[in-house]
Amino acid sequence: MITVHLPAHLRRKLGRRFIEVAPGTHRTLRELLTTLAEQVDPRFTDLAARGTVGNSWISSVVLNDRRLQLPEDAEVRLSDGDRVFFIQPIAGGWESWTDE
């Protein structure tokens, strides 16, 4: 299984800290982001397309111990046992940023 660690606002919404997905149906990070956009929050689509620059709700994506650069790393391969972390901005103005 691939463990997806959720940012705080999605933890509250879903009532859990992480979700697990099957690696066979999520061969790349882009495929995982597409599923998360369909099932959890549609804003995950923007991460694959535009990356985290200018994104107000996710500042970093980490695969195991490697910080990914999106959209460049959207095609990175996922494997059984991988852990994906979606990191929220720690400082700055959540309300002052826009996704437009």
C-alpha cells in the first residue's frame, strides 16, 4: 500500500491522519493526485498541473525522504510501501494567498 499523509485541514474533514491506496492503480504521482482530486479535494488537480508555487494550501510534496518539484516530478513512479506527505504552509497568510 501507498500511505498518503493528509494536511491538517483534510485530516479534520476526513477524520483521519492518512489514507492508504493500492500501488497497482497509482503508478505515478499524477495518477495519485487525480484520484485524490476525485475522492478527497478537487484542488489536488492543480498540484499536478501548476505545482506548489503560488498554491495557498499545499507548500510541499514529499515522497519518502525526497521533496518533489511539481509539476516536473508528477510522473515519478510510486511503489508499494511509499509514503507521500502533503505539507501545508507553516507561516505566512493563508487568507492572503489566492489560487487565481
